[in-house]
Amino acid sequence: MTPSAKYTAKDIQILEGLEAVRRRPSMYIGDTGPRGLHHLVYEVVDNSIDEAMAGVCTTIEVSLQTDGSVSVVDDGRGIPTDIHPQTGRPASEVVLTKLHAGGKFDKKAYQVSGGLHGVGVSVVNALSDWLEVTIWRDGMTHRQRFERGIPVTDLEVGEPTERRGTRIHFLPDATIFTEMGFSWEVLSGRIRELAFLNPGLCITLRDEAEPKEKIFKYDGGITLFVEYLNRGKTTLFAPPLTVKGEKDGVIVEVALQYNDSYLERIFAFANLIHTVEGGTHVSGFRTALTRAANEMARRQKLLKEKDENLGGDDLKEGLTAVISVKLPEPQFEGQTKTKLGNGEIKGIVDSIVYEGLMELLDDRNDVLKPLVENAVKARQAREAARKARDLVRRKSALSGLDLPGKLADCSSKNPSECEIYIVEGDSAGGCFSGDTKLRLASGKALSFMELAEDWQKGISHFGYATNEAGDVRIVPLVEPRRTRKDAPLVEVELDNGQKIRCTPDHLFRLRDGSYREAKDLIEGTSLMPLRTRFTERGENPGPGYEMVWMNEEQRWVHTHHLADRHNLVDAVATAAIANGLREDHEILLEAASNYNHKVVSIRFLEEREDVYDLTVEYYHNFALEAGVFVHNSAKQGRDRHFQAILPLRGKILNVEKARIDRIFSNQEIKTIIQALGAGVGEEFDANKLRYHHCVIMTDADVDGAHIRTLLLTLFYRYMPQLIENGHLYVAQPPLYRVAEGKNVQYCYTEKELKAIQDRIGDKKKVSIQRYKGLGEMNPEQLWETTMDPARRIMKRVEVEDAVSADELFSILMGDSVAPRREFIEAHAKEVRNLDV
């Protein structure tokens, strides 16, 4: 009987009270990870902020307790405690146990509020192990306790008091949230933001476990907010321009200032809610700024009659602005409240800001000239950047095959399953001079250039690879291609007289199965050998059959037997071949006569050449005609069906310090834009994104961290939709490999390593390897630790606090040294892995 056959009215469930919240918490707080956990605190604090906006609250205290609980105390009016006429229960209990219960709907108690949906504090109650509310109101103290949203006591009237306000004390439910523990930095960012937006309000954040305390109070409001955002930067004028006004019940505040950077930073708020996606208030501000700047520039002859008006885009470079509107009936797009949709707000903001700016620009002689000069330079740079973007766009539009040459693409065309790994280093896209020859299973030897030409014609070839033990397998040689132009080279000479030219960081397989970069090879290094010979008269099945030496099995095997093995693995062999497969027990062992190839010398060459590489699935190495095996590092450990690899040549441009024309002229950045296929900046189109998992994968050293930060800066500043839509990830390769005999474990943290060391003690046969580079892992290790979806660890990049994120990128990647030094000094004790 199918499940649908018994589907009746009895199967319809009605979830009463807060049960729905506990069943589906992500519907109310976004997720049950750190973001959702911190959202609980925001909901409670926002209720106190609503009291402040109503003019009845001057102080808020947020305390992180030692047991993991949080308390929020304000000096507002206190939640009403009288009996609610519809429920017969105290109003405070109704507010804490009923969804959509509050005093913000009819605008009598609150003219302006951020808690539009009225579910906040009741959701906090539902998702807490326990919650205790204390209310000081009408000269008395009132208390009530709840457990998982259910009242376990009645509202009790306690001692008399002259105090007023509310205290919410709660412990998040560990059965709901995947991670417990609040971040001081995350909470500080949001509280600082609220303090700037509510001048005169004092908010204290306290951590009882440290213990530490910080007071946030800014009487200067958003003017100080802009100065805070621009600290450490060279501003074009000071102080910021500040405009305030009210029209039709809407309060508008705007502060703006220009600096000598190349980025625009606008932080817009509606009823204190950060509208990340902007909205009508931002549109009104842009229109007003453009109108006022052009009109005053014409009036003061800074723009001549023949000059074109400044466009809105011309005025973006170096702009820092904070926009705050407070309105009675905000219309947000969705529960997340990230875009303001009230159509009338655009005109109101435009009118107030335009009039205010005209007056300020007329009074302030220090503002208009640098503003216009900066905009004219920005226009020239933007035109150059447009040409560079058009060039990338034209290349991408020619055909689906016209992707960056160094990109090793996946075969799937379904973006939802496709992944692209952006990896560092030329080793990821090296490798050999075009005339380097490979040993083929056919007995021939062809150069990389010849293989690449055949591949373009649809002709495929088979070569040799070694498995983890070192035995030889026949493998298809996939996608031979040129990977880099004009690359530096080294020459590796072997004891058989062969000379190999490759990039310095290409990996050679050693006899013990590990890999080492060409530049690190030394005289006498023993390499994994490829030995071949032909059968002689009297040997089965006859003379002239090629055989290869199995390094682990220590015996000769016919090449056609290896071909049969390959066919069986690939499920293309017939039953006849399967039945005819035999192990030749008559072959003599010749281990003694088959020594390993050894390195004679390494020489750095002055000449540079274009270099080539190819893909070998699963084994990720191949044999050269010189008789040794090398790594195809550009595709190490990937599943070619859905995983693409984009190697970067060194460090990309720091976009925090570069004008837009330089950014779009940078080859590595153009390559990234072209590979992702979605455009950049305001032209970014998420529907054209070719991969829904964009993974940054760098080495676990200082250079790797720097490259990762440069990439994050690029994506945060010019492709923020990647982050907002959850498409950007950072790979987490292991730090250590611990081998205890045949038992191998990987450690991703120092804590994991210590736990293993404590468990195994001082055993002599334990080997611990510290990974500093991805190239130190063989392909199988990289796959099982970092790229296998079933076992890997990846961190999704999210922005919890846009202001703090912007501040951090400015400090770490900007021009000013002093803030960066202060940051390093403040966080030096938090360093976990210092690479010296």
C-alpha cells in the first residue's frame, strides 16, 4: 500500500503555541548555527531599542554569563503586566508565549519600531532551555520563568521598587543549536551599530567569563559613525556632511564623507534595520547627491558648459555614507528585512537630502572642488575599466569553450552540482616544456604538443601511471593542453642520461611514493621508475610483446594484461577477455637488475617557455619517456565530472588599494571573472554563475593565508552576491597526517593532534607529518581529506556584520599602517599557527 493511500484528515497536524518554532526554527531565525544563535540576542536587544526610539529608554546592558546564558536589561517602561483582555493572562506572558503578539501594530505604543513581524521575543523563549523575565513597573518587581517556551511559574509580584525596565535572561537550547557560545566580536559589531544610530543611548556589553566590559555611547550619532568608518583613511574633507530632516512623518538622517580610496561604502538603515540590499532610501540618496553635485559644480564653474554632467557612478569612488530613515509603516522584502520597498521614501529622501546638500555645499568651501576632481578621475578610470570588462565579456561570449586556458573544467554543465577550486601556485597549472615526451601504452612516445594537437582533433592516447603501492597501470591521458606562457624552467638530469625541462615547482614521484618539487630534488634522489622491455624468443606468448616492471610486485607484467585490467575496471571488457585473463606465473623475478632512476643534477635555466600539462583521473600521475613518473598537479584529487580547478599564478592584485581600471586589467582577476561567468560589480548576474560552489583552496602557511585574504577581498568588494547567496567556501585541508603503522589519521587542528598524541603515547613507529602546502599530499590524500564531498570539511563564507567586515578588510588590506599595527597588537595572542 502506498503512503498516499492512507492520507486522511487525521494526518493533518496543528502545531499549537510555540511548538511550530521548535519544529522549524530556521523559518524564524534563519538557521540553527552561530548566525541563528546570535539572532536570539538581537531580537531581545531590538525590543529595548524600540523603547529607546520611543524616547523612554537611555541605557541597555547585555551580559554574557559564565553558564552560557545571556541577560539583556533596559530602563524602559517595562513590559505591561496587567491582564490581557482576550486571553485572561498577564500581558507579559502573552508577549513571551504567543506569536504575533506585541504593541507595535497599531502605532499607539510605538510610532517607529524594527520588530515589524512581532515574533521576536516569543521565538527567543521557544528556542531557550529556560528564560526568566524580570519586570520593574508600577512600583513593583514582577518575575516569571519559562522552560522551552512553556510557563513553569505564574507571573509573581515581588518587592517594591522605584526602578523601571525589563530584564530578559535566557539560556539557548543546546538541542536546537549546532554550536553554543557567543562571539564578543559579533555582538560588539551589532551593538556599536545600534549605538551610532541612537545618539545618546548607552549600551554596555559585558562578558562575565573574561571578565571584560565595553560601553558604546555616541552622542554625535551617524556623523561619528562615518568618521569611525573612515578612521585610518585620508579624507578629502572634514568633518562629514550631515543632513537631517522630517517630512510626512518620516525622519531622514544622512552623513557622508569622501576618502582617497577607490571603494564606495554605503550603510543604509530603515528603523535601525540594516538594509543590506539597499532600497528606495538609497535610490533617493543617490539621486539627491548627483543632482546637488552637478548643480553646484555648474554654479561654481567647476564643470564647464562643454563638460558632461557627473553620473551617479562617477560619484561612488571613495564615498562613505550612512543613511538612516525612520518611518511608521516600513515595507521590507521578506522576513530577512534586507531591502526597503516603500515607494514614497525615494522622493522624501531625495527632497530632504538635496536641499540639505545644496545648503552645505554653498557654506563649505572645502568640499565641492575635491569632490568634483575625484569624480572626474573616477570617470576616466571607469571608462578604462569598462573597456577591460567588455574585453572579458566578448571573450566569454564567443563560445562556451572559450574559457581561461589554465582552467581545468568539469564535464557537468549543471551549476547547482558544479564546484570550482581556486588554487594557488604555478604547480597547480605547470608543468613541462612542449617537446617533453610521454611514454604511451602503444609503445610510442609523443610530446605534449603532439598530444595536445591530437586531443583537439578528437584523438585520445593511453599512457602509464602508478597506484599508491607503485605498481603500473594503463590510463587515458585526458585534456593535454598548454597551461602557461613564458614560464621559468629547471632542467632535471637523470642517471640514464635523460634531461627533463619543467617548472621549478612541478612534482616528481619518489620511489617511496611521496612527491617532491623539481627545485627541491637533490643529487641521488631516487625516483619512481618506469621499466619496459620486449619479450624474447622462447617467452610467452612470443617475441616482441611489451612488458612493464611492477615496482611493488617486483615482477614483469605484459602490457596487454594491464590493458585488460583497465578495460575491466572501466566495464568495457567482454566476457571472453575476462575469461582469458591470466597471471603469467612463468615470468622470472628480476628485482636485482631493476634499480631505481636517480637524479644527477638540477639546473635553473635562463630561457623561458610555454608549458603543458594533462589530466590522469584517480592515479594523478603519468610516465615520461625519460622513465620516471610525475604528478599532474593541476587536477589533483578531483572528480572531473563536477569539480573544476582554476590555478592562480602567484598573488592577485589587492583590490582594496587599486583603482577600478587597474583591477580589470589584472590578468588573474580577469581569469577569475571569465571562469565564473557571472560578471562583476553591478553587472553581476547570479543566474549566469557556472559553479554554485566556489572554493578557495590555499596552503596552510603565511603565503596561503595572504592569497586567501586577497581573494576574499575581491569577492567581498566586487562579487558580494557570491557570499550573500552562499556560493563562496574556503577549503580546510588537514594540518597533520599521523601514521601509526597502517592506521592513518588526519588532524585539522592542534587540539586534534594533541588528543591523538595523548592516546598513542610514545610509540616509536608513529610518523607525524605537518602539511604546509597542498603539494605535499598525494592525490589520494587530497581527495579523501579536502575534496571528497563525503569526508571533506569546508567553511562557507558569511557576513554576520557588514560594518565589522568592511572595517576588517579596510584595516588588513588598506593603505594605512597604524590601524593594522593596532589590530595585530590587539589580536597577537589569538594566533594559532605561526609560520616562521
